[in-house]
Amino acid sequence: MWSLRVSVSALMFLVIASLILHLLVLRQFKTRPEHLRPENLTILLWHWPFGVAYSLKGNFCWEKFGIPGCFLEDNRSMFSQAEVVVFHHHELWTGRSKLPLDLRRPLKQRWLWLSLEPPMKNGNLSAFNSFFNWTMSYRRDADIFMPYGKLVPKKNRSKSFVVPKKTKCLVAWVVSNYKEQYRRSKVFQQLKDFIPEDQIEVYGQWKKRPISNKALLKTISQCFFYLAFENSECTDYISEKLWRNALQAGSVPVVLGPSRANYEAMVRSDAFIHVDDFRSVRELAAFLKYVASHNQTYGSYFRWHESHEVKIYTDWRERLCTICSQYHKLPVRRVYKDLYSWVNQ
Ligand SMILES: *[C@@H]1O[C@H](CO)[C@@H](O)[C@H](O)[C@H]1NC(C)=O
Ligand SMILES: *[C@@H]1O[C@H](CO)[C@@H](O)[C@H](O)[C@H]1NC(C)=O
Ligand SMILES: *[C@@H]1O[C@H](CO)[C@@H](O)[C@H](O)[C@H]1NC(C)=O
Ligand SMILES: *[C@@H]1O[C@H](CO)[C@@H](O)[C@H](O)[C@H]1NC(C)=O
Ligand SMILES: *[C@@H]1O[C@H](CO)[C@@H](O)[C@H](O)[C@H]1NC(C)=O
Ligand SMILES: *[C@@H]1O[C@H](CO)[C@@H](O)[C@H](O)[C@H]1NC(C)=O
């Protein structure tokens, strides 16, 4: 009897003690959010990409993305306070902007090299060796991986997707920079031998058929397939042509770019058709016609809509905010001594 009473009170004690402990721990998290995020970060953008500035009024990263303590600046007078200074490559190599090599660089400050362009558009990088600590690029092995888009789990699973009516054409393509020597141009020219002309729609500078973004997505959605052909075939380079023009528009992408395996690292394997899946363009054309005339097979390319949706990155400010959300995972000590080789590998 006595021992029972002792063990009951011991148990009571334990329960109460653990309750108090829980409350204390919870209290600490509630009243000290900085426990999770000890520092504010200032990210200085040295110049705006392609000369187009956005407003940095308000606390953008917090208000739009719930990232606390992340302050974006574009006023160069903030240089000495910035934890990270971001340099978009295009302006550096065209000479429109220069690295501030005359300023004393704070010991803890990191310089971040930013480019979402494929290597052939980055010029000769050897003048930029040994200045940068971090990179942001479409490459998965960059310090900050910044894809043009991605598939994310669907927010509202009960929202169903309806495949848009295909009333306009079999194949749509938008091309501005048409060069005969590009592989994509050759594939397109061959495709024309096997698909009737009235089943192909081409927009963009090349055919002097400019089209607004809004009209573009609507038009593409009315075609069975969209040629998401990249101008450069390099690792991880998958542009908005896939994410926005095809997947988001509701047309099945026919891709030409990196390998199928590379695409599959970022998109479900049943969401696209790869030019390299076929021995010839003739076979590709025959396959497209087959799929377009078989309702169920065609519908199977949209299965990813059941669980996923497309997220597209377009706003430079959003991209800059990710520096803060990833800051603590970034390598502490790093210098890109040979940026040239890293970009061109
Ligand atoms: C971080 O910034 C906020 C908002 O400006 C400020 O209230 C807070 O004191 C700062 N925290 C630190 C640790 O500097
Ligand atoms: C940049 O900051 C300096 C110092 O705070 C200020 O005098 C200047 O007006 C700012 N420039 C712009 C364009 O806001
Ligand atoms: C790049 O520039 C460096 C120095 O100006 C030069 O030595 C090198 O040959 C250039 N490389 C290419 C591929 O043009
Ligand atoms: C999800 O989508 C369904 C169907 O469109 C809609 O009825 C429902 O209100 C949505 N739920 C939320 C939380 O948005
Ligand atoms: C397949 O056919 C049905 C009925 O004709 C139609 O409602 C549906 O949209 C079609 N699916 C696709 C993917 O075109
Ligand atoms: C950042 O890069 C600079 C320039 O190469 C270098 O001097 C500095 O040590 C690097 N910082 C860190 C923390 O690696």
C-alpha cells in the first residue's frame, strides 16, 4: 500500500515536472523567434539584371515569402553593411557595371555571381576568376540552384485539371533567335516534311509574328504539342519554354536540350516527349500524330496535374530572397578561383 502511494506520487511528480519543462521550452520559442534566426541579413544587388529595376520598398522577403530578417538593397552606400553582394554577370561582362575592387571588402562579406544564362552567353569569364564566393545559376550544382521553374505539390488537390480543347494545331513553336546551325532549327525543318503546314503554328520574331504573353499561353493551349527547344544543349539548362509555354499552358512539351535523364531529375518522366527518344524526326512526327489521335494516351501526359502544379520564378527579388533562406546551408569558406572552368565544364 505504502509503496503504491510512493509510486503514484512519483508518477504525479514526473508528469508535472515534464509539463513545466514543456511550457518553458515552448515559451522560449514563442518569445524568442531570434532563437531560430539569430541574424538579419543585408543583400546588396550591385546592379539590376538587364537594367530593369524593381521597387524594394517595404520588407519584400517577409511580406511576400515569410522569410524574416532578409533585407534587399540596391543602394551602393550599403556596401559596408552587406553580408552578400550580388553581381549579375551580363552587366559585368558587357562593361555596363564594374566590380567595386577599390572598396575595402568587409571580412565576412560574400560576393555572389549570378547568371541564369547558358555558358555560350556568358562570354569570356577568365577576367572574373577569384572574386566570387558563391554562385546562383540554373545548374543544380551551383551554391544556390535557381531553376526557371519546378513542379511543386499541388496546394488544392480537389481542384481538377481539364485538358484544353485542341482546336488550333498539332505543333506550336515560338522562336525569336532562329539560326540555321542550331540543332533545334534542323529538327524543326525536318518536322515540316512530315506534318502538314496548317498543323504547325510558329510565332515570334523569326516569323515576324510577335505575340503577347497572355495570348501566347492561350494559343499554345489549343495545340497538342509545344516545341520546348532550347538554343543551348547543356546540363540542367531548362528554360521557361518548358515550364511556362508548355506545362503551364496545358500543351505537351516536346523537348530538345539536355538528356532525358537530366530532364527527369526535374520533371516527371511521363510529362514530356524527348526528341532523343526517337531514331529519326520521321519517327517523332509519326508518334506525335499517333498520340494526338489517341485520347487516352494523350491524356496520360497530363497525369502529373493530379498531384503537382508548376511554380515559375520570374521576379528577381524572389530569387534574391532565397539567398537568406539558404544562407545557413551555404559553404562557409569558398572562392571560385576558376569561374571560367566551372561555368564551361
Ligand atoms: C533585425 O531587424 C529588425 C527590423 O528592422 C529589428 O527590429 C531587429 O532589431 C534586428 N535584429 C538584429 C539582431 O539586428
Ligand atoms: C542611398 O543612400 C544614401 C545614404 O543613405 C542616400 O543619401 C541616397 O539618397 C540613397 N540613394 C538612393 C537612390 O536612394
Ligand atoms: C579569355 O581571356 C583571357 C585573358 O584575356 C585569354 O587569355 C583567353 O585566351 C581567353 N579565352 C578565350 C576562350 O577566348
Ligand atoms: C479546392 O478546389 C475545390 C474545387 O475547385 C474548391 O471547391 C475548394 O473551395 C478549394 N479549396 C480551397 C481550400 O481553396
Ligand atoms: C478525351 O475525350 C473526351 C470525350 O470526347 C473529352 O472530354 C476529353 O477532354 C478528351 N481528353 C483529352 C485529353 O483530350
Ligand atoms: C570570398 O572571396 C574573397 C575573394 O577571393 C576571398 O578573399 C575571401 O576569403 C572569401 N571569403 C570566404 C569567407 O571564403
